[in-house]
Amino acid sequence: QKYKEFEKSVRVEEIDGVKLVKNLAVKMEEVFRKKAEATRRLVEAAEEAHHQHEENPDLQASVNTRHIHSVPQYEYFNAVLINEVDEKGNNVELGGEFLLEPNDHFNNLSVNLSLSVVQVPTNMYNKDPDIVNGVYWSEALNKVFVDNFERDPTLIWQYFGKRQGFLQAVPRYIQAATSPKDVVILVDVSGSMKGLRLTIARQTVSSILDTLGDDDFFNIIAYNQEIHYVEPCLNGTLVRADRTNKDHFREHLDKLFAKGIGLLGEALAEAFTILNDFNQTGRGSVCSQAIMLVTDGATEMYDDVFEKYNWPERKVRIFPYLIGRESAFADNLKWMACANKGYFSQISTLADVQENVMRYLHVMSRPKVIDHEHDTVWTEAYVDSALRDKAGPSLMTTVAMPVFSTKNETKNQGILLGVVGTDIPLQELMKLIPKHMLGIHGYAFAITNNGYILTHPDLRPLYQDGQKRRKPNYSSVDLSEVEWEDKDDTLRNAMVNRRTGTFSMEVKKTVDRGRRVLKMHNDYYYTDIKGTPFSVGVALSRGHGKYFFRGNVSVEAGLRDLEQPDVALADEWTYCNTEEQHEHRHLTQIQAIKLFMTGRRQHLKCDRELIQEVLFDAVVTAPLEAYWTGLALNKSENSDKGVEIAFLGTRTGLSRTNLFVPADQLSNQDFLTAEDKEGVFNADHFPLWYKRAAEQVPGTFVYSIPFSTALENKSVVLASTAIQLLDDRKSPIVAAVGIQMKLEFFQRKFWTACRQCTALDGKCSISCDNDDINCYLIDNNGFILVTEEQSQTGLFFGQVEGAVMNKLLQMGSFKRITLYDYQALCKEYAGSSDSARTLSDPFSVVKWLLTELVIFLLEFNLYSWWNIDLSVKAQRSRGKTMMVPCDTEYPAFVSERTIKETTGNIDCEGCVRSFVIQQIPSSNLFMVVVDNKCDCSSAPPVTMDPIEIMYILS
């Protein structure tokens, strides 16, 4: 009613998607630019510090002293030794007292904001003069680390990684040190490679694969007297070096065996041909190509092959790896390397592999070093396990740059000193998204130049297995795997090619962890983010999702109602930027809004338009507090505390909550907390109860049961409805309201209504108490809310009544919608499979109208509350099994809105069972009554189990 009072004074506006995505791109560009500038300052400081430093081979590492017997000493903090003490209670060497304090900016991780620590690989001596000299001159970076953080308080980790192996955090070393490259790996599998040599060769190839990233392309050829592509289906071409492809090739490496003689000339010719042909396609690297040769020797120099394919330009570098201790043919391999701008390495043992493989990177980085090309490298999204937030480990991207020697005597040698970088939490980008402008189903997303998702609401990098774990391929999920309805990859290809444009398609968006589906039409708007390899897109759903309304109230009235105890703002939305300056960090969003709107903090950056709408929503929803309080005081309305919570959410992320029972007595204590991720306003989505209510016919209530992963949380029912400003499809959904009630309370009301009859004598000709029938209350996706068999509550109706569900699908009362999950994890079964129960018994009754059931549901409407939806967490786990990435196909089911009432008969081996289904008015619920006189147990259940998609390589 309050919204209706303001109806004539508000303006409804259509959202300009192109303008929206361009503004978002500019904001993201600014964030990335600041991080790149911080990294550039580290580069300049590191190069200057090294330039001024004179290498001192006598410099030694110590903790408490500076000079001992005239030998210069230098102390540093070793990351693995800090605050360690010996048995006498004294600090161990290189592990002095290092002050660490919890910091909310680092999610309460204990950190030191003025000093850095040094991590030295375990296979290196931490007092090695090279290490100590590097730590000594790079100490100059401490001042820059601190200065960067003061300039930009949103910074997280900053680091410098030196090529000799020490590190001030974790670097994205390889990507920053080299350009994208095309690589062909040749592996000698002649008879002389048997035994240990072939084992070392396999490990060498595997280590080379470790150095390749998503911007690189490769193939592996094994040769003896013939040429064998390790993956026969991919002969004559190169493939992207993403994790999936590298793992696939590693599996084939184990199948290599040694026999015959080695004809290297033909293998080299094949490798040069592949690289040239691939380069002609315009894919892969423009200028950086290499052949890695893994062999135990070469009987000749093959200068005729090089003259034909590689001279005089020498575009392809040759990197021979001589396997074994013998060096009879080493001269030929060294000549090949030198004549083709490569590098020769000899690998005698498995322990030598990694160090020798890494050397080629420094050679390939020389052109960048000599030309002083400080290329800025941006990584794909990855999980930072150390920096955990409420939802688990944080997703990051890193900006990194190479550091070169600028000393005159080494300038032309191309010496790469290391890499500096800083990490950017993707949550920082999420805060830039104007969620209130995207509507209930709208969202923003960003991808890399390879099409991999940087941020998208459907990206699922973690899975639950006791604790949250990273999925194996989480960092290389392609946009086409979440926007899978775009069969031609039109959207993906346009964004990869950094275009600006629009795209439109019908989509099926899943909610409730994939158990329910919403069908809608999305319009996509996309553009590139300048100065980065990323592109950003925005999706708006047609209808109410394309419109926004603006209201206006006085600041005084808005602030008064905003500060009420029942009001909260979306935790992950940014109304005011309190991160940018240290003095604002302690402020809540409501405190910041008050300071900003009253002009007491001039330097506080806030979204004035959003705040104006928040104040409007606060004023309009204020009467609810008094109304709910009145209901709480009226004992007769809720005498048995069946209704536990009433709540409201608006399009601006404002929510109001009223508890009718003490918080510790709530049946579902996760609801409306950060634990219930789908049930609250997040950076990338509206609450589930809001989204589902918005897609129902105006005035319709959505009822559901929240599920947990173990199906134990079936103790409450949620009911919600959306509030529309105008009676028009284009009218924005301004809010959604709802209640949480005890399941037992809801079921009791249902059974009471079912037992009442409208007959004049008050006697029921048939009721749910009758042993010959089974009664169910199911929702519009086929999940059971009420049944006589308690254990069936929350199950999919088709699991319990397979024959009836099949008939409903045949009759068109329900529709099966096929969905795909390209981020699934499948169990590697050790024998047993999940056999679904075959419960069935539908019904053989006459048509039955439940007038009283409508009255029962209207009782809840009298509360004038509305509610939330559910968080379906089904699927029981069956002990410890290995989870592997897979693609799956699975069904979801949706009721047909136009069918209000249906009856049907099923032939069960000569016995006819009848059933009736009737929609409950003004709800998403259906009453189903099934005759159980016939045994239909032979009918298979209808399940929602996913089926793994098996691909046939041809």
C-alpha cells in the first residue's frame, strides 16, 4: 500500500545496457590501472636497487649481528622460520621475532604491514651468497610495498620472485617472464632409451608441460624409425596448453616404450612443418616458437634440415635435452642449440630435471630483456587458499611484470632478475557491479582473452567434501560452458576478440543448486577492459528486468527509517567505498551513508543515486515494523509460534527482518545468514526467494522447503511473493516479502484442511485418512512438501510416484527440461551404483475438489507476509570416492501454468490406477491424490539424477 501511495511520483526508466557495460568497464579499468601502477613502481625500485648493488660473494646471512671477524653479515626473515624457537627458547637463525597481527582487510589473517618475509625453496641453501645478495638488494622493496599500500588500501599481496629461487610471496613467474609460445616436443623412443632414460625423458616432457600456460600451444611427437603423435587424434596441429590438454597428454606419455632406431631428421622436419602451418593460420604465437628435443644423442648435426626450414631467419629455437651421463653425442646437440638460438642441457638423473628444464625460459625471455619490454601480464582466476572469506577461499587474478638488469656491463646480455606482482581479489571487481541496475536476474561477468571465466555467477570453483576444495579445472572454465545455450559461441567469440556489441538468446537459468530452472530471455551487452586482456559483459532479462524506477524522499526521513534496528543492507554491495581510505575502514555502510548524505565526510566516495533509492525504500517499507510488532503481540495470530520469521527485501539490497521466536530457537538457523549463500543478497545475485517469486504470476505465493546437502534440514517451509509497482509486465519488481514457518505447523494446517468437507452432513465421502489413497502436496518443480510418509518430504515426486509422474509428463501437466553442467564432478565408482528406490502407487479415486485447502493457504495470506525460497542441497554421498571433472546432462521439471486440474488413469499390469492433480489457487502448489489399490512398483521412477556425457573422439 505504501508503494502505491508513491506510485504517481516515481519514474520508471528503461535500463541502457550499452551505457551500463561501458561504465562498468571504465570502473574495472581504473581498478586494474591502479594495481598495474603499483607493480610498475616495484619494477622501477627493484631495477634501481640492483643497479646500485655490488655483488659480494662473502656476504653471509645472520640474525642478531652485522659483522663477525670482518665478514659482512645480513639478516632477513625466512618465511618458514619466523617466530620459531629452539629447545632453549631462543629464536632460531633467520627466524627472529616477527610481529603478526590479525587484519580485517586480509580476512583477519595475521599479517605484518611494514616488513616482508623471504621464502626460499627447500632444495636451495638459504645462506647461499646468491640468495643473500638478492635478499640484500631487494630489501629496498619493503619501502615500496608500504608506500603502495598507503596509496591504494585495497591492495592485498605484493611480491618479488627472483630467478635464483627466493620469493616475497607466490609469483606468476613464467607468464610474466616469457611471451606466448608455440612448442613441439620431440621424444626419442629408440631402443637405446630403454629403462631409466625413458623414465627421465617422460619426467622431462612433463616438466616442460608445467612451464606452458593457457596462452601457449604445443604438441608431442615420439620418434624412432617412424613418427608417432602421442595423441593420434591431434596430428599435424598444435593444441592450447590448458590443464585439460596437458593432463591428457601426460596420460599418453605413460604408454611410450622404446624400440628400434631413431631417425631424428624426419622428426625435425615434421616439427618445423607443424609450426609453420600453425603460424599461417593466424593462431598461436606471432614470433616465439621452439622445438624441445629430448634424446640420448644425435649422430649428426642435421644442418640440411635447418637450412631448409629455419635458416637464415632462425624463427624456431632448438632446445636439446641430452638424457643420461654419456656425452659422446653432446657436441652435435650443442651445435644444434647454438645454430638455432637455443640452449643445450644435460639431464643425468631425475633430480636434475626441473632445474635444467627451467633454463629455456630465460633464453626465450632474452629479447624482452634486451629490448626492456616490461609487458604487463594478467593471469586467469585462481584460488588463494590463505585468504579465506565467509564463503571459503578467495578468487584472485594477478598482475605481474618482469624485472631486468640495467647495469651497463650486463645490459646487452638480457639478464632477467625476476618478476614482481600484486594480487587482485575478484571480490573487489564484484563490488563495482551496480546490482540494483541489473535487476533480479541480471548479472555481470568477465572473461580472459582465452575465453576463460574471470567472474560469473555460475562459476563454481569449489566443491564440498567435508570442507570446501578446489575443483581440478576451476581456473579454465570457458564462457561457453556456462552460457551453453549459445551453441555457435557468438557471444564468447565476440568477447574474446575484444569487440563491443549486443547479443540476445533464450536461456534456462538454474537455481537451488541446479534443482530448479527459470526460463527467460536475456539481452547481453559487452565490451573490452582497456589496458588488460579481459572483456566484461552484462546480462539483462527481458520484461521487468529491463526497467528501473526512481523515487524521491527527504534525506532526513530516509536516514531516520534506515537506522531502524530491523534494517540491513546487502553485505557485498557497495553503497559507499569504505576500502579506499584507511580512516573509513571501520564504518558500516549505513554509517557511511549517513556521513555522506549529511556532508560530514567530503572525501567519502558513494553512489548517490543508489543511496537515494535506498532511502526511498526505507521510508516506504517502514510501516512493516509496526505491523509485524502488532502481529507478534497478538497471541491468537501465532499462538504456537508456527511462524518464526517475517522478512522483506527490496531492489536496492535493503532488507527488514522480524523474529517471532528467539534466534536460538529458530528451526533453520542458517536462513538469512552468510551460510545460506543463495538466500541473501550477494555481489552477483538476488536472494533465491526473491528471484523465484518474481517469476510467478503477480499475487502468487511461492512455497518451498530448504534442503541441505544431507537432506536433514527439512524442518521449515518458506513462502514468498513479489511486489510489483504497476500492473504491467514492464513494471519493475520493487520488493519481495515472505515468512519462514515450521514444517510441522504447515503440515498440520494442511491435514486439518484436508479433513474438512463441504458436504451438508459434514461427512467426507473420501479423505486423506483413507488407506486406499495417498495424498501429496507438491510444488511447481515437483518436490514434495507434505505427504503421510515423513521420509518422503523434500524428495522429487517422480522418485516416489514414478508411474504418476510419467503420466503427468505425457499429459503435459509437467514439462521435462534438459540441462547441462560442464563443471560437474563425477564419482569414480568402485563397483556399486546408486540404485534409486522404486516407490510407486498413484491413485484410483474420483475427482476431488479441495475447497478447504484454499482456505488453509489463505490463512497465511492474512499475515500479509510473504517469503523466501529454498536452498536445495540434495544428493547423499556414499562414502569416500574420488571426484573427477566431467560433463553431465540432467533434467529439471516445471509445471504447466495453464493446467489447473487434471485426472488420469494408469494401466499397471491389468489393474487401473487413477489419480487427480489440482492446482492450489494463488500458489505454486498442487494437490495430488493417488489410488494405491494397484501395485505399480514395476514402473521405473522418474529421477533428476545426472548422466555423464561420454564423448567419442574421431
